[in-house]
Amino acid sequence: MSYFYLGIAIVAEIIATSLLKTSEGFTRLIPTIILGIGYLVAFYCLSMALRDIPTGIAYAIWSGVGIVLVAVIACIFQGQSLDLPAMVGMALIIAGVLVMNLFSTATGH
């Protein structure tokens, strides 16, 4: 159940972070409200995940997956581009998250 909460936390954080640009400095009401709710849900679910998942592991997964998915969403929906070094860096982040989850005994599963 903890990884389910972590997944929800990541999705909520990605939605909220993706709306930061749309909120135009918190001057647009609807995106600002949605991103506020998104961050509240994200941190609540992260706190629930931390009951069983070590903090460092949960945060590494949260931030790694978040970095990659927010960058992809920004490319698709906001017209931002990624150069080769950015893509290599994100591939290394994904590899790190996979190594931690597949081979580390510190992950708690």
C-alpha cells in the first residue's frame, strides 16, 4: 500500500508542478487552486508512504520520477525541448531509481 501512496503522491506532484507555469505566478485562479490541491494531496500521500518506505528511498523515487515526467510533460504540452545531455541525465536518473528498487535491500520491500 505504501508504494500505491507514493505513486499517487508522484502523480499529484507532477500535475501540480506542471501547472506552475500555467498559473502565471499564482495570478490565474483555477490553475492555482488545482496546483495547491495537488501539492496537498502529494505531501499527504508521501507522508503515508513514509510509514513503510525509508525517507531517502521514497524521496529518491519521488524526485527521480518527477524530474523525468515533468520534463516530458513540458516537452509535450509547453513546447520545451530537451537536448542530448538532458536526455542522458534523465536516463541516468531512471537507471538509478531502477537500481535502487531492484537491487537495494534498503528499499523496504
